[in-house]
Amino acid sequence: MENKIYFIDDIMKVLPHRYPFLFLDKIEILEKGIKGIGYKNVTVSEPFFQGHFPSKPIMPGVLQIEAMAQTAAFVIAQGDDELKQHDVLFMGVDQVKFRRQVIPGDTLEMHVEKLKQHKNVIVCDSKTYVNGSLVCQAQLTAMISEKQ
């Protein structure tokens, strides 16, 4: 099976996030509902750079984790058409490590893989790379719930 690429219009049909809190530009599904890569082009015009930090812009770690969580939610939703009618809600993050700063001009590649699922709770492994170098890693936990 070929990998499938989803662009911003496709992403916005699945995720409720919008500017300035949508941190994905495209997603490549490697294994439907299990594994994928999200891409985020980091630009100096991002609103968070006004205060983090004006003289040395660095993408906040919490926003890197949010980009990973959004990637995971989209990948999980692709596993079942019925899941697209539900919300994937972020519950927790464990084993977080930041390896280097993310700055304007970087392209984040969020690699996510579903590790396990028990009823409506899912655990994913996530690693973010820039130019092949690991910048962040975490284990994410999410819950599938009825759409509000």
C-alpha cells in the first residue's frame, strides 16, 4: 500500500484546531491508524516568537508536544472512518526529552506510532526530528470521546 499524503484542507476536516493553534502543514500516513509523520514549517512570523524570545526566537517545548499530539490524533482518526466522528483528546505526556532548540526555518517531522489501545485510551510513541536530528521525544496518551 502506498503512503498517503494529507494537506491542510484534509487536516482541518478531521482536527478542530485552527490558526494560530494548528501546528501541522501536512501529514503522511505510513500505516493507516497506526503510524504517520506530521510536518510543520516553523517561520519567524509565528505569533509565539513575539514573546519567546524576541532577540532569540525558540519554539516553546509545549508547542512541540502539541504538534506531536495533533499528528497522533490525525493518524489515529485515519484508522477508522467512525473515529472521524469522535474527538481524540490529549490526556497525558510521559518520558519527555528535548534534545535541541527549534528555531525559525526548521521543518519539524513528528513521527508517531500507536503502541497500544485499551478500550478508548490510546498510547503513542512520538519523536520529532529536524533534518534527521532528534529534537524531542515523548509518549502520548489520548482518549477517544464522543464529539461535542
